[in-house]
Amino acid sequence: MKVRFSFILAVSALCMAFSSCKSPSTAAFYTFETECVGNAMDGTVVLRAWGQGASRADAVEQAKKKAVRDIIFSGVQKGQCKFKPLLFEVNAEERHQAYFDNFFSKNGAYIEFVKMDATKMGSGVKKKSQTRDSYALVLRVLRADLEKKLISDNILKK
């Protein structure tokens, strides 16, 4: 009986010891959806977009690109407002790959359509893992101007 009790006590102690060890976080690897925070009704949309990267600067750059990419290709279905994508064309990104590779390059044209909206809460929210960080940014995307640019570059047909 004493052997059985001491065995159970030892197993319990091991379970408690292993459960108190913290496992590395995987939250930074989760892909968060872009969500609409507000519609300014002036052709701009306020979005909360997430970016992942090895540093904060990489994550911020990715969040900006993701916000613009979602407005163009997939639309925004989460949050206070919903927007359809600007391009309904099937495989539009692949069909116009040269254009969009240049558009989304480092310091590409996409940067003209994204403004930081520092007055909004939720910007800079961070999820961290051992190898990468995820940051949420509240951004203002100039949707109407982006649409005009795609029309003038013959990507979007109106």
C-alpha cells in the first residue's frame, strides 16, 4: 500500500513539474485576419492588419502590404464594415504578376495608399515567439485612390 501511494505521489509530482514548464508560444505563427475598424466615408478605410517578421520593422512592412493586398484581392469581411475586393478577376495577381511584384516591392507604390492611424487603439499589439513577432497595426487605406490607380494602370476595368 505504501509503495502504491509513493508511486502515485511521484507520478503526481512529475506531472506538476512538467505542467509548470512553459512551452514556446505559437501565437506569432497564427495568421490573423485583417479587420475593418471603421469606414471614414471619404474613400478611406481604417483597418487592423497583422504582419509577421523577424523584427518589428519587417512585421510593420508586412502588415501594410497585407492591408493593401486584402483590399485589392480578397476584400475585408471581418469587423465593423465589409468591403468586396477591388479585383474580381480570377487569378488576378498571377495574371498581372510583373505589375504586382513591382507594386508590392520594398518601397513600392503600395506605400502611397497606406497611412498610419496612430490615434486608434489596438495598434502595436504584439504576439511573440522565439523566432518571429506578429504586430497589429491600425492603418488608413486610401481605397478610392487605390482604385483610381488600378484603373489608370489598366489593371482594373471600369
